[in-house]
Amino acid sequence: MSSTQRKRAVRKAPGERASEISEAARNIALEQGLGAITLRHVAARVGVASGLVAHYQPNVEALVASTFTGIVSAETAEVQAALAQIPSAGGQLSYLLDTLLDSSRLDVTAVWVDAWTMGRRNEALAVCVRDQMDAWQAMLQGVVEAGVATSEFDTSDTASVAWQILGMIDGLNAQSLVRWDGVNDRGTHLARAVEGMVGAARGSLVPDHFRT
């Protein structure tokens, strides 16, 4: 046998192989972007023939869409769990603004930016992007509504406010991918802008580590 011939892949249970392929696609997306997900690339990462990947994932567009959803929904669940541990709406919103600008999340931000671009031509992906944006808006709206109920916030249009906050966060994070500073202490500026939008006391949403 030629030393350059691909070794025969170890046989695995269908569920195990499917999970392995999904994990490989996830890692490729986080490391190189959604656009790097191809049957050949995933197969090379797993160590199998492209045909085997095609057996489990015959539609690359669907694989890209499901990979995006898996990455983003995991972050949403993580943030939601953290919010559940914070007793006040003001504390929750402050945490959201802070954690979503955290540079440690830039790999997920890059996946979002890829998805917005690729979703123009991949309708399956576009549907997933819209669903995940709805989920984030709902989370933000829930926090704002809770703050209105406890008189921490004062706004009559929680849905619009949540949409605006989400747009600001997305824009700032997209800018950070090319390391454009724009202005120092963007976290402080964002918090103060949001305070005005939700009718919160000045300085109440600025995280302690941004205070001077």
C-alpha cells in the first residue's frame, strides 16, 4: 500500500460520527470563519473521506446554518444562565453590556459578521440569523421590562429600546474585529447611552471596572 494513501477511517456509530462532524464544523467556524466550512475541509479535520461527510451532511448550506445556530445559541444560553444569578434588572443590563463587549467573545462576533454577509445568498442561514437575533432582542427586552416593573427604568417602548441596544452592541463589536478603537472606553460610552435610552440613573449601568 502506498504510504500516501489515506488510512481507512475507524468505523463509528452514526450518532458519534454525526457529532464529530458537527464539532469539526464548529471548530472551523470559530477558527477560520463560516466561509471555511466545506465538505472537504470538514472531512480533513475529522480524518475521513469527503463522501462520508456528504453522507451525513449532504447540504453544505444547511451545515453552515446549523453550525451558526449551535455556536450562537450556546452563547445565548450561557448569558441567560448568568443573568438568572443577578437579582436586579439594572445589574443584569450592566452585565449584558459588559460581557457582550468582552474581547474574549470576538470569535463568536466574527461568526455573526460572517452570517450577516453569507445570509444574503444562503436563505437557510438567513432564517437562523433572524431567529437568533429575535432571541437576543427578546432577552434584552425582558431585562428592560423587568426594570420598568421595578421602577429602575422608565421607557414606554421596550421592544424598540431592546432593538436599538442590540444594534449598538453589534456595531461596536463589528468595529472591534478590525481593531478600530474610535473612542476610548467604549464600554462606558455605551453604558451611558443606554442609561438615557432606558431612563436609568446616570452611572448605574457603568461596570465598576470602567469607573474612574
